[in-house]
Amino acid sequence: WEKTRSTKTLLFPCHRRYPTVEIRAETFNGSTHVPVPSDSAFLKALLFELRLTDDHIFVEHRDTCTRINHSSVYSVRTEGGDLWPVLAFQKSGLIYACLPLVEETLEPRPPLLTVSGLSQGLALLLGIVDYISPSRKNEAEMTAKIGQLRNLLIQACPLGTPLNTNIRSLNSSFDDIQEMPTDENQPAWRSNTYKGKPQVNVRITEKVKCTQYDKRDVVDTWQVYGAVNCKCDIEGSAPNVTLTLNLPTNGPPLQDIVVHHCVTSVDPAMLTSSSVEPLDDSVYNGPYKFPFIPPSYSCNLCYYTSQVPVPPILGSYQLTEEGSQLKITVNLKLHESIKNSFEYCEARIPFFNRGPIAQLEYKVSYGQLDLSREKSLLVWVIGQKFPKSLEVSLTGTVSFGTAGKEHPTDDICTGNTAYVKLYFRIPDFTLTGCYVDQHSVQIFVPGKPKVTASRELISSDYYIWNSKAPAPMVYKPL
């Protein structure tokens, strides 16, 4: 909306309404739900709430000194009730507003920090500000941008949830966006029609979380969870694609599978495989087929977990205190089944609640040891390969100076309770062995699309705790 001294003009009269979101709001809010009024009624109520109409008249519920608004979130009074939370602010003579979804009842009103839609709505409005503001002084250019905005929002926020709040980045492709689907079979999530050489890019990313204690009475834990990301540039309003995930012989099955809404059908046995239940001979072990109508944007086609028999790197960490010095020993072993080709691999050894490292003596069997700038962290760079023995070790003694405020502290890591954290990435490898055969991707469109598939294994919260001290434990065996 544009605000002038004497008039308020609706610059964007065809604002975006999402019926599916309004239905969800009615379901979540129940009896406290307030329907969204018409465009003109909402504009009139919003301008009144922002004191941009009848600003010389005192209105008790709006202007009383007991009601001081400290944010850009307003309660707008309408015929159907008070509409809340309305996010609105003024910028360079324009008013930007949206009504986020609240996924709970509105009475009593939940704290603003718990309404996730507010941050999403604010990010989208700021994206619109960034898109329009540079043209504010050029009326013709701004009018053209306002005209394009509806089409851009169809791509940025097709179903009511912002997918891309950088509106400016969508500007180059607005000509390809359809305001309304021309084909009744075109799904709502496919907001534009691609024109060009067909291609499909698939990437499997697996992350492994691990906690190792190197103790007989404590069980080490690890978990693998993966995501299959897919970007399909294919012509047609509703192209059909079938993607198949394969596992090697005797590979651990995929479990806890969650699929994207664009997937049209799946084998029920695939979805009932759960990591909570113990594995048995009847568990579904693939192949995992996903027929889907791809959206125009990159999406995670599915998520999964898996129970692999061993973690990729086994380690032990021993830290003991002798006088004013700490003695450390770290041993790492790459499992023989793991591909010995890393993009990076390093072990970080932090020292909490202590001063800067004043003296360091060490010996590494492989790689290079670096001291961080703040002198409170040792970084052991193993590199892109383990040696032929697949084992590496680090021993050393460390002494510290006087502690300052800039040095790291941790309430858990007190005394000798400490850990080593591993960071690594192995390209063209997954711990489950899961892969996509490029030739098995079925695309029911004319021509022969180019299919590229990649995979990777990345560490995530990979800890090795000091075995010479007590450490936080997930559980102990009975």
C-alpha cells in the first residue's frame, strides 16, 4: 500500500490469499478463529489501526496509554473480531503487511516468539522491500515491479509457506511463471513451466551422528540419517518421474522414511519400517521406488534413517592431569569398509574452562596439528586419506596460562571431562551403500533428459569422550 499526505492507495490490490492456509487456521484456532475480511475491509481496518485514518480522533481501544505497541505486530479490529497477529510496518512511504498462520488456539494469545509464521512472514516482507525499494524514486519502474510482484510471489510462496524470500533473485525468471495453471492436471506445487534442455539432478546426503566412550560399561551410540535431494528441469505441466533408491546386497535397510508431498504413491511396507522396532527377516529392504510430479524448485524427495553395524571411524581419547600439565592421547581407526578418500578430515580438541595454551609438545603419526588463534583449540588435520594401516595417533602434553573471558567455558566439560570432535566429508559414498542408478530413473516426457546423481557422507555431532573421566551418557546396559 502507498501512503500519501491525503490519500492511501492500494498499490497491490490482487494480494495473495491462500485458501488452504485459511482452512488450516480455522482448524488450529477452533472457536477463536477470526475470518479474513475482504481486501477493502482489511485495508480500511489496517489503516485505522496504524492511525493513518481519523488520526485526530481519540479511540480508546487503540490510543489508550495502557496499550503501547513495542513491535510491528498488531491486532486489527474487524466485523468478525480482532484479527491477530497482523505483521505490518512502513518503509519509504509504503506499508507492507501479512497475516501469519498461528498453529494453535488464539486464546490466550501465545507468546510472539512461539509463532514461527511471524519470522517467515517478516522474511518474506523484507524480501519484497529489498525488491521494490531500489525503484522507489522511479514511478514507472516501481509500477512495473509491482505488476510483476504477484507472479513472483507465486514462485516464492506457492502454497503459503515461503520457499525463497529473496524476491530479487526470482526477477530474471518471472516470464516463465504462470499466474494460474493452464492445465487442470498441473499441481499447485509446480508453479511454473520449464523451457529448455531437460535434466535431473539427484544428490543423496547421509549424515552420521556418533558418541563414543571407549568404556566397557557404557554403550557407544551412532545413527545415520539421510536425505535425497532432487531438482528436475523438465518441460510440461505435470511430468511424471520415478526415482529408485538401491542398496547393495546385505546392506542395512532404510527406515523411518518420510516423503515429500509431490510423491504420488509409495509401497506401504516402505513407510512402516521403523527404527524403534527390532529388525527381522520381514523388513522391507528395497528397491525403494518414488513416483512423483517434481516441483519447479529443488526439494528433498525423502528423508530416512538406518541402523548401520559400525561407525565409520572408531576412536579413543585419554586425558589425564599431572601437576600443571595435561597429557593427551588420541587414537583413530578408519573402518576397513569405509572409502578412504576424504574431501576433508580433522579432529578438533577443545580445552574448556582453562586459560590459553602456553606450551605444547606433541607427536602425530600422520597429518598435521595446528593451534587455533585464541589458543584454546587443537586442530588435527588428517587430510584426504588415512595411511595404509588405517590408524593414526596423537600424543602430547599441554600447559596453560591465566584464563580470560575470551576463552571457552562449558558447564558439562569440567575437570577432565572433555571430548574430541571429528569433522569429515566423504564424496561419492554413503554409509548405508544407498545409491541412485542413473539408468533406472524413469522420466515420461519426450526426449532423453540428462540425469546426474551424486552422494556424500558427512559427520554430524561426532564425539569421542575422554575415557579417563565421567562423561554424559545416553544410557548404560542393564
